[in-house]
Amino acid sequence: MIDPMIYLVPVLVFALLILAMASIRILREYERAVVFTLGRFQKVKGPGLVFLVPFIQQMVRVDLRIQVIEIPSQDVISRDNVSMKVDAVLYFNVVNPEHAIIQVQDYMPATNMLAQTTLRAVLGQHELDEMLSERKKLSSDVQSILDAQTELWGIKVSNVEIRTVELSDNMVRAIAKQAEAERDRRAKVIHAEAEFQASQTLVNAATILSSIPAAMQLRYLQTLTEIGAEQNTTVVFPMPIDIVKPFLALLETAADAKPNGDARPKISNAPAVVVSKPVPEPA
């Protein structure tokens, strides 16, 4: 007669293995288990080895790592009635597994849909220039609003990055014309400021030269040297009266010494010197 224990032992071993598989869970470091006993929340367990009462307790795994969601392209109308398409990237993680499982049915699509509506609402309150120049500030505004609304779900929104702002071809051409006009305006302003500074410098230089006669004479001599270095044949250069004044005094003294004092030559107050240079022979 066959002993019935031969069949009973394998059955018991198989049943124990099934019970062990149903009651033992291993959670990684970034995972938590939300445990329910007969449908009621009991506690959050993990990481490591977690024991469950078979057929009485169930668990839901929750990943605590930062997750990335690509917000699809949204049709946005700015405050100045410019239509565009905007997409973004959302970074968030679960900080309260109990609320993430109990307070919302599925936190992943819920957060995605909330991010889409918030992005449209926030960008619609700003003009196009603000969207293009203050993208970092707008991303921070969207992030703060999302973080406040998802706090009840046990979710922390760490960052929102507006990735692209797509405009129509007509709007791109209009922006290019506006930028070109702005560059032309700046160039004209810079040129006018340069002319003003140059004229002011010339006025200051003329004031200084007129206040010191010796400086004016040195300037005349420097100009004469510069002209003489060029390929000129004849140069008419006005001679200041202060340079020839000693010679005029000598002439007046000699004229006074003569018997006929009326024969003194008449002297102009602004003599000119004519300098002739030889014409170089052609090579």
C-alpha cells in the first residue's frame, strides 16, 4: 500500500511557496509600499523586505524618484492677441505616497493635464515680448502654481522648463523687421552721441588754445609741418601776428630813424606766407 504522505508533502511545499510569494515583497531604496488591510489604509512600508497577510492585505508600489513629463504643444494666445504653440518639460516626484494613492486616482495623467491647463493660463496673461525675453520667470510662475495645486496629492513639482515657442512665418518676419529697425535706431543714436562728443571736445580745445597764445603758435607750426610733408607745390599759410611782431618792431624803428617819416610801409595785421615747393620730376 502506497503511503499518502508521499503525495501530501509536495502539495504542502507548493502551498507554502505560494503563500510566501503572496506575503513577501522586496522594495528597492526608491520605492515605498502603501499597504491596505481589507481595503482600509494601514501604513506606508519600505524599503527592504515587506510582509503581507495573504488575501487580507494588499499593497501599491510608489516610485519616489524624480519623474519627467513632456507637456505636449499647446495653442496659446498671448495678451496682445498673438497665436503660438508652446511646449514644456515638467519635473516632479512623490513626497507623500499615501496622498498620491488615496487623494487622486492616477497622479501621473492628473499632473500632466494640470500642467497643460496651467501653462495655457499663465502664458495667456503675458505679451509676446515677455514670453521671448522672460522665459525663465514664466517657467518659475508655472512651477509655483503647479506646486501649490499638487501639494494635496503628495507631489512636489521641482521644475518646469518652457522648451519652445513656435510662431507663424508672418510673425517671425515682423519680429525680424522690428529687430532691424531697433538696430538702426541704436546706430543713429550712437552716431549722434559721437558727433556731440567730438564737437564738445573741439570746443574745449579751441577754448584752451585761445586762452594761451603760445599754444596757438605751436599749433600753427605743427600744422605747417604736416602740410609740408604732403606732395604740395604751393602752400598759403596764414602767419599769426605774434610771430612776426619782433620783426615789425625793428622795421618801425628803422622807419622812424629816417628823415621822411611818412615813407613807413603799411603793415597788415594778418600777413600770409606763400611757400613754393619744387615740383618733382616725373619718373
